[in-house]
Amino acid sequence: MPLLEIEGLQASYGQVKALHGISMEVGEGNIVAMLGANGAGKTTTLRAISGLIRRTGGVRFNGRPIDRESAENIVRMGVAHVPENRGLFGQFTVWDNLRMGAYLRRDTDTLKEDFQKAFDNFPRLGERRTQLAATLSGGEQQMLAIARGLMLRPRLLLLDEPSLGLAPLIVQEIFQIIRSINRDGGTTVLLVEQNAAIALSVSQHAYVLETGQVAVSGTPEELRQNEGLQKSYLGY
């Protein structure tokens, strides 16, 4: 059974309809990529899953309907959302931002272990644990945003454009960590990413969105072999 199932998902911003019946599945333990041009509906899909906007249609997490749940309840179920703008508390330290990521947890005896795991995954955060988040570089802020999401110990991590605005070497480093989080920690990942090549390199399945609908889906190899798709959506 898939960990996340979406069927006929629709969402609007005021009178403007952004999603027109999205359907997809995310298997437990997988990395699934959502690709497409700006305005295709990728970010809106993540926001709809997280309960951040009004939506209609079916959304099931671990077999349970969540399309009428509040954003807070969805987080409690084990869904962590790392938004495109990172959503950090700039006036707080690295350490305090990580603490905020764990604010819903009750298993306080394991928090120390997870702080250490965050600093093992992102050594630079350990070096800057007392530094204000606003003073970090762009790459370090993205690392902190992902690390904060993982402090929830989520079953599903929603990542929105983790490579945005970052230098290629930093992008490679972050995607190596994403792969490690999935492989070693077993965290399922739904990844929105403009860099199609790197997204396909870490994912087991991918969906390409166009104007609020799924245009095509398949394995990374199937998408790479589709010449029309490469020119239209994947940018290579």
C-alpha cells in the first residue's frame, strides 16, 4: 500500500483554479519527484497535501484520509513540509530552529540523539549551532530547513525546490544528504525540483505537471528516453 495516495486533488487561490484533478502515489521508502515549469502546480500540490490551502479530492496518508485534517494534525501524523522559502526563524539560532522542528514530539528522551544526527548529516550546522539563522549562507539555510523538518522524525518529507538559488557544489551536497536520509533513515520523500536531471538521479518515480494536471509519469529511465518530454518539460 502506498504511504501517500492522491486522487482527483483540486485547489484554488480565490477564483483562480491551480490544481485540476491531480492523482499520484508515493510508495513508502521511495523518493518521488514532481517536475514541471513554474506555475505548473507543484508547490500548490505540496501545500494541499499539508493542509495549508483549501482543497477537494482524496488525500490518504498511511491509509487514512487527511483531506479534511488541519495542517497541525497532518504534521502530528508524521508529514514534514520544507517550503520553498525555507521558513526559518531568522532571529533564532540554529539550535533553536531545530528545537522548533521537534515542538510536537513527546519522546523527549530521544531528542538528544536526533540533534546529534542533524549535526552528523550537516556538520556545518554543528559548527554554527549558536549562530542566528538569518546570518547563514543560502546553502546552510537550506540544510537547516531540511534538518529542522527531520527533527519531527517524519515518515514523509515534502521538499520544495531544495536547490533553488544554490551553487552547483552545494546542490550536489544537499542531494547526497537527501539520498542518505532516504536510504539510511527510511524516510519517504516527495520532492519538487526545477533541476530535473538531479531530481531524476535520486528518485524511483516521477510525475511531470502542466497547468495543474499530471502530464506524464514514469520511472526516471522512462522519462529520460522520451525525447518530446525532454524538450517540453525536462529542460535537456
